[in-house]
Amino acid sequence: METGGTTKTGAHPAINGDGEVSTDEVSGVFESEIKRADKDIEDWLTEHQDEDGSMSTTDALTLQQMMADQSIIVQTGTSTLKGIKDSILAAVRNI
């Protein structure tokens, strides 16, 4: 699973390039990353399972790490969106 990201404008389809961060952009980026992580895990499982569905201990640990990475993506997206929401609410209260 590839990690990392970019801050380049227009580098991701969900970013519209207007210089402003929106919840749609943030959720779009994280949604696509979660889908990519899901696909990576599904592809990896297809390639590494025996015919009876079993796998080696090493493969099981690799799968566990991939699923942990996926969980981090989900948690990061959730906390980022919550932070944006909290910032918006604080700004509204200050108006």
C-alpha cells in the first residue's frame, strides 16, 4: 500500500483548486484513499490465500499491518472532518 500524499493544487480529483479547503474536498480525498486501501487489501488477499483460504503466519501479519494502515486512514479522515466542523462552528459563534 502506497503511503504519503501531496499538497499540490489539482493533484487529486476531489480538490477543485480554488485555494480554499472544503469539507467536500477533505471527505473526497479520504474517501478515495479508503477505497484504494480496500482494493489493495482485496487484491492482496486474492494473491496470497491458499485454495482453502488459509495463509502463512507472515502473510497474516502483513494483512494485519495493511488493515491497521487502513484504520489510520479512516481515523485521520474522521478527525480532520471533525476539526473542520469545530472550526466552522467556532467562527460562526464569533460572528
